[in-house]
Amino acid sequence: MANPKHLAILKQGGDVWNQWRGENINTAPDLRGTNLTKANLGLADLRGADLARALLDSSTQMDEKWRLVWEICLLYTSRCV
């Protein structure tokens, strides 16, 4: 399961998330199993985040580079879902 603190920070928006990431560079965000459908991830920096079994779909708003990563992952592995 996801770290509830990490999820709470992400829900505050990309700016808050990115500030937290900058202040916690040695922390790997744990978002495992989180339902992110219809979430607005905006410009959130998701590098290094554990998104195993996280639910994302076409309604999840995210930066285009993260959408591309998600789509490639879906094509080549079952670990995205």
C-alpha cells in the first residue's frame, strides 16, 4: 500500500508535491496501489516514485512525458497495472 503521507502531499497539487520532493531528495515516493484515475497530477515530478499497481487511465491528468512513460509501460510490461 501507498504511504498515506506521500498520497496526502500529492493531493495538494504539483507545486506542493515538487517542493516536498526538493526537500526530501533521498525519499522514494511510495504510491503503490493508489487509485489515481481522474487525478490531476499536473506537473508533479514522479521520478523514482513507486507506482506499482497504481490505477491510472486516460482520465488521469499528467504531464505528457509521464503519460508517454505510462503508455510505453502498458505496451511492454504488465507491471504498470
